[in-house]
Amino acid sequence: MKVRFVLPALLGAVLAFGAVDGAKAQVLLSTLISTNGSLTIGDKVFDHFTGSVVGTGDFTAATNLINVDTTTTLGGDLGLVFTGALFAGAGGVADVSISFDVHTTDGIHLVHDIGLSFNGQATGTGFAQVVEDAFNGSNVNIGHAAVQTPAPLSADVNLTQDLQSVHVTKDVLLRGGTDGNASISIITQSFSQSSVPEPGSYAFAATSGIGGLLMLRRRKKA
């Protein structure tokens, strides 16, 4: 495994994806895993991080080379940003698996959708992609998103359930192919939210439903 520095690409990616929050102390993914650490921004808490790397040939990837930080997108959504020098050269393959949980803590919001973007680059036969899945507490898939080179570089997917807690898995793949290379230095993950319905709205819905049934029965009798 060779260590490479991709600072220019990283700086360009930060400008391209437009995180608007100020600089904060980043935490290594390996540290979050070993300490069972968590990150918090606004009403969002991210915890239960896991990560592993499998690779062959010419590649650069490790959980202690990936920084994790919270971020706010230009659209105001809260999330995480993963930064690091991930690379696969000719004949090389790197497969990084990451998972975590996201929770809303204010009691009035639910996770509604997932946004995913990255600055993957590839030359020749190289290829880079990030595939993500979201699961509810019963391990049922409630959302799937994918980005890759050359496109799409971003995706936004509504979850099939709005929940206070969601489990997210992320598979990051880089392949150099026979004569190319692939690199990723930033992956941005965001979550938009919806509000928990007010108790009164449930009562109104129930009352409306009962009223509709009564009206239907009266019409049938008439």
C-alpha cells in the first residue's frame, strides 16, 4: 500500500460541494470505531461507526486515513463529510465499508431523505463509486443511493419511512483497471428531515375517517 497526498483535489472538492460550516476538529474513522465515539450537529447524533478495508495491488485506503466531520450543506441539511486520500492504481482495487447510525434528538423531527455526493475521479479504465443503503430498526431497506464516475456525482433519495433513527451502510469502491487509476478525497452525506405529526392531526384524521364511513352508510340506506 502506497501513501499519496491529494491536497489539491481535496481543496477543490470542498469548494465544489459547498459545506458552509466552519472548520472543526476532525476525528479519524478508526478512532470513532475503537472508542465507540459519536458526532453531534444540531439535532443529529451519529454513532455506532464501523469500518473495514479490503484491497489488492496498488491502492491506498485505511480507516486511519479517513477523517470524519459534521457538516451543513448549502441547502441547510445536516450530515457528515468523509475526507481522505483513497486511491487505486493500475491493477489495484480498494473496497471500503463504512456504517453508522443517525438519530434525531429533538423529538419533533424525523429523518426523511439521504443526500450523497463525492468527488470521485478516474482515468483510463479506472472507476470509482459509492453505494449507500438505509435501514430501519427491523433491518428493512428503506433507501438506496449510488454515485459513480463519470456520473452521477450526487444523489438524493427519499426514504420509504420517516424515522427518528436510521442505520446507514456505505460501500466505497475504487478500481484502477488495466491501465487507469481512481481516486476519492471527499464524500458528503446529508439528511433532510420532516416533522413528527402533531397528536391533533391523528385525531383529525381518525375523526374524518369515521365521519366518511357514516356518510357512506347513510347514502347506502337512502
